[in-house]
Amino acid sequence: LGGERIETSVTGPLGGSVAAHYGLKNKTAFIEMAAAAGLPLIPRNKLDPMRATTFGVGQQIKDAVENGAESIILGLGGSATNDGGCGAAAALGAVFRNAAGEAFVPVGATLAEVAEIDLSGLHPALASAELVTMCDIDNPLCGPLGAAHVFAPQKGADPAMVELLDAGLAHLADVVERCTGRDIRQLHGAGAAGGMGGGMVAFFGSTLQMGIET
């Protein structure tokens, strides 16, 4: 269709680096989060939603806006993560602090440690960029129908992990509302891709919509 394929080297779901690409056409970037944080990037016996990160997805978004993209269409699905999009936000300048005031990049296992979220350092290009997140499920962030209970088992979570991940996402929702004023707990689609749907709304003000509509 005349677009450009942009190759990037970004942080993989369990660290290290992975080669991931996105499409760019007419100042619109088309990013599939699974390219940087997908299940196929991890051997099945190494899956770990407690540690997996969306940091690489944020790096792709950063690369896109620095390449002149004025709108981002992000596809959710196939993720190995359960970090509520915190990794992606951190890659784009968000700062997460624990109760001691120490900055860290949250993953599923440490979502409950988030005490403050500072979005003042987000990449300046995001202020004028339009972000649309394609999401074909309407699961809420947490609870029996949320990201952890419904999807984390296929990402390697045992029942105890599911409970911890769910509690972490619920805690994150509370901190997001206190720090940003955005209520994502029962938002339809917030539970997509390990809470990435909720994170895109919470941290970037993205629109969530069905892929077919997009």
C-alpha cells in the first residue's frame, strides 16, 4: 500500500533486545505490540507474566513520533505481559515511584509497589499526537473477567500468580485515578493485553476502539 517498514531494536518482553518493526505512512504509524512484547518471543517454558514488560512497545512509539508520526494506531493482542502498560509509559518518560520515593519500572510482580505516577516528563511529541488503540475484547482491567484471571494463565501464570497480578492491577487503577484523575478500573477493554488497554488510556489519553472500526 505504499507504506514504509521501519525496523527497530527494542527491549524484549523479558529483557535483552529484539528486532521489531512497524509501518509508517502519511505520518501515521501502525504498531503491533506483539512485535516487541508478544508470546512468540518467549519459549513456552520461559513464560513469566510476573516479569514481562511492555517497555519495548514504548520504545517503538517513541521511535515513531521521532520519525515524524503524528498519529499512532496500536494493535493489542498476543502479549506476554501483565504490567498494565507501565513499561511502555516508562519508556516514554513516565516516572513510577514506590513508597520510599524511588523510581522504578513496574512489572506484573511489582505493580502493588507503585505509590506515585508522574507523567510530566512524557515525550513532548505525545502532546500533539493522536493515539488510537485497537482492542477487540471488552474485558475490564481487574476482577473475575479482568486481564489476570482471563488471560494470564495462557502467559504462564499459576493460580497464585493470577491473584497477585489481579491485585496489582487493581492497585494500579487506584494510583492512576489518584494521580491522573482517570478511572480505568471498569473501562471496557482496559484488560486487553495484560492491562495495556487501560494503560494506554491512563498514561497517554488514547482512544480504545474495536479493530474493525479502526
